[in-house]
Amino acid sequence: MQRLAILASGSGSNAEKIMEHFQKSKKASVALIASNKTDVFVLERAKKFQVPTFTFSRKEMQEGKLLEKLKQEKIDWVILAGFLLKIPEDLIRAFPDRMVNIHPALLPNYGGKGMYGMHVHEAVKAAGDESTGITIHLVNENYDEGKIIFQAATAIDPSDTPEDIAQKVHALEHRYFPEVIDSLIK
């Protein structure tokens, strides 16, 4: 049984969909929810599924506290689901091709530092794009530049607001992220 850790910095709707998906799985389970914030809703969502939680500061992550916890919990896969801090290289090296992120746009467009959440959807709207979507990719040392595993797109209506675009993207995330993670686990 593969053990997953989900790193999240916010509400955790993707984390919840992943926990739901693997709740009865015979090949993987969510063993840990970890966050760099102590007051985020993802920690409440973890309680609902009786998944242990772990919080840490940016400094503690840089000093190896998160990596130490992941090793202690015998984690096989690290899933970034709305995690906003840059991952240290030693952590990336500890999970080669086993650290996965989801981005709310069709990379390479709208990626990089500062491009997350509504910032992405506002940029897509401002550019007048006719479609957007999600990208699921492996994590490397650069924001949003790891090997792309999966993409899915949705049409944008000219009348769509950034909030409308966000809803369409969330629907794609919730539909595909758990399935893609499942397909990666052998």
C-alpha cells in the first residue's frame, strides 16, 4: 500500500477529493496532510477523513523538518494541492518522479512565481483566451516547469468572469486530479 502526503496551503477542496478517492483504495491511502499554515480549512477536512496533519513554517521546511516528517511517516508520494511555497531541492530529490503538482492553467502559459489561484484566472480573462484548463505535472526545482503528465481544457465564454473561470477550472481539478494520481501509482 502506497502512502500519500498532501501539501496544501488553503481550503483543501482538491485534498478532500483525493482523500475521498483513496478512502477505499487497495493500492494507496492518504497518510498525511501537511500545511505551512495553522489556520487553514484543509486541516479541518483532514479530520473528517481521520488523516493526521502536520504544520510547519517556511524556515522549518528549509531546515528539513518537513522531509524528516515525510520519512518518519514512510511517505511514497507527495501531492501538492494548492501548496504555495517553493519546494527545497533536497525534498524534490527525496521523491524523484513521485512529487506531483496541479496548476490551474494550461502550462507553459500562466505559470511561475506568483501565478496561483485567482491571479491565474484574472490573467487568463485579461488576455481574452478562449480556453483554459489544468496541468498536472511532476515537481522540479522551478515553479511549474516539471514534466507535464496530464492536461484538460475548458472553453471560456466571453462573458465569463474570473470567478466563473475559477469554477470551471475547479471542476476539472476535482474530476481529474485524483484519477491521474491513481494512474501514476503502481
